Amino acid sequence: MDGIDPTGALRRIQEVVAAARAGAAEQDQVLAALSGLRRLREELASWEPELITAARAAGTSWVALAPALGVASRQAAERRYLRLQPSHTGEKTGEARVDAERDRRAGDRAVADWARRNSAILRQLAGRVSALDGLGPAAQESADRLGAALGDDDPATLLPPLAAARPHLTGAHAGLAEQLGEISARTDQLRRDAAGNRRSRD
């Protein structure tokens, strides 16, 4: 709270509340207490997602977190956490952040399923890109990332470096770039469809 001790702030607020109940609180005291209460509320609210994150990192399940958060289910616990999280994509309300995160997860699942079904094609394309010669520094960096991703069992890990490599493939590699563009368009569509399907079920 900008250097203010929350414990001291709470004590001062309690003193003003007691004075108000006794009919002895002055206007300036009450206004200061209300301002302090707002700041204390904001500080406490910022702690909650940090503590939930710490609990999750320590292995606490959403089921175990639910009673600590005063909610009845794991779904409600997770929803509360998502509502408290700051938005990285511009959502202005807690519910919008919940929807955005669930859309992202649905899209990730759909893309991962598609990548597993098309693993051979993705690995073939990644192998072709990583084996190209005479690339510039940025293109070579993307090719090297693809080479490293080929060692991963999950073919979905190939998608980001494939997309990153596409802008660097020009001239003689334009046909390969077009194939990568088709894959990016396909995964984008999968994400949109997954989000639409999720919302239609809710």
C-alpha cells in the first residue's frame, strides 16, 4: 500500500468505525477511513491471485482451493482466479477474461489434436525447413528452432517455429512458405471454431 502498513491501516479504520458507532466520528476522519478502506481492499485483492498461483505451483488442486476461496466447486475456484487475473489481451471485465482464457484453452486442445493427427506432415515440413541452406540469420534461427522442436514428442510444438519461419522463406522457397501459410490459416480456423463451439455449449 505505497509503504503503508496494512495492519496499521486496518487498526485506524477500526478506530474510526468505533467512533462512528458512538456518534463521535468527525467528517475528515470518516473520509480518511473510507479512502484507507478502499486502498486496503485493493491491496488485499491483489494478494489473492498471487496466493492462488503460489498454491497451484505447490501442487494444490482446484478442489482443495475451493473451500479456502469460499466457493463450492473446482470450476468456481478456477473461475474466480481467472476473474482476478489481469488481462493481457484487452478484456475489460472478469467474465470477459474467463471467456478469453477458456477460448484459448479450447483452441489449444483443438490445435493439439489436429497436430497429432497430422504429425507426419508437420514433421516433414519442419525437416525440410530445418535442412535449408543459405538462410539469413533470422531465417536460420527459425530453422534451428525447428530442428530442436523435431526432437519433441508433441508435434504441436512444431507449429510456433513453423509460423515464425514462414516470413523468411522467399524466392526459391516461396512454395514452402505457402504451405506453412496454409497450416497457420488452418490452425487459426481451428481456434475460432473451438471457441465458437465452446460458447454454444455454455
